[in-house]
Amino acid sequence: MEPNKVPEKLKITINKKVLVLILGMTFGFQGFITIMPSSGEIDAFITFVSIINPLVASIASFLIARGYGNSMVFGKAYLILGIALFMMFLGEASWYYLLGILEEEPFPSIADVFFFAFYPLAIAHVIVNLKFFGSKLNTKTKLWLLALPVSIILIYTTLTLVKHSDLNFDFFYGLLFVIFSAALLSLSLLGALAFRGGTLSIAWSLLMFGIMLTTIGDVWYFYLQTFDAYVEGHPVELLWYSSYWVITYGLYKHKKTI
């Protein structure tokens, strides 16, 4: 059976009210974390929200994969993305188990194995789509495709060197995550261009924006870890919360096209 083609005409649009709601929920939740005094109930609620976010996005991706059945492109691609997001869920669950139950330092830890697994899997998701739908790259596209991750890596390195001339283990450990996160962002932008003007343009744009938020959050987080400056409730968490919600909305929009 021939795989489904991307329709030429754009048929769905972004509901700006949903994006405003996501923004409001993100700042509202972060404000709640900041204002409320720490307690067993509050900490449990924060843990639940942090763990459930990637799980919901993962389930949404699995549902899309099931909708495409045995499709060689989308069925496979969204199964991979679902697994990638499930790795994030396992990472969050492991992180909070180590921190809250075992009272151990979760960085570095087994949780990072799951977090890191997200990147090659998500990159594979994008590549599967691009191999089928992507067009040939011109020189200009190739240049920005390379320049974007290089710029992100240089920014991370420069900001670290400004405050810490002696690069430590945390820097190089974080650099590995930053490299893969930046590469994922660059490929996702290429995917958004590949689907531009088609039915999937909206879904891909939302996914790309969600991944961009994740990338910025990761770079910021590992920069903070280099100086032991990360604490629970830090504003960097705004980016992670909103990224999962935007990705889930993008997956919902994709589901509407099936």
C-alpha cells in the first residue's frame, strides 16, 4: 500500500486561545510553586505534574502511531517519538524517586540515562519523516542547519567560561546533552520547513516550538548545574512544563488530520 501523501492545502489552524491557556497555566503553576510553602502534599502535587506531563505527550504520540497502523512513515515515526517521550517520563519518575524517596542526589544518576535516550530517539523520529517528505537541501539551508547547533553550543560554552575558567565534569557532562538537544532543534526546524504549506505544517510548527522550549531549558539547566545553582522551583522549569503541553497540542493537531 502506498504511504499517505501530505495534502497540498492547509486545513487546520492554531487556536491562539490554547497557546494563551498554556502560557497562563505555566506561569500560574510556577507561581504556585514559588508562593506555597513546602509541604508533603505540595511536593507530591509538583512531583505528579512533573511526571505526568511527558507521559501524556507519550500516550498522545502512541495514539497517532496506532491511527496510522502499519504506515512505513508516520506509524513508525510516531511510535519512535512515543518511546522518546516515554523515556522522559521514566527520567522524571527516576529523578523524583531518587530525590524524594531515597533522598539521594539525582544529578548525575540513572535518571540521566533515560533523559539522554530521548534525544537520539527524537532525532530518529525527525529523520524518518525527513527521509520521506524532505526535499534536497540547498547550500543556505545546510549552513543554517549547521550554524544553529554550533551557535547554541558556543553560547553554552562561552557563558560557562565567563564565570568558570576551569571547565569541570559538570560542564562536559552537560555539553553532551546540549549537543544532542541542539541537533534535535536544528532538525526539527528543517522538518517544519519540509511540511510548510501542507496539512501537517501546523502540527510540525507546534512540535518544533515545543522542542525549542526543551532545548532552551536544557541548555539553561546544564549551565546552572555547572555552578550548582539549580534548585527546585527554578524558572527554568517553566520551559519544560510548557514544552510538553505545546508538544501535546501539536500531537493533538496531528491526530485531527488522520
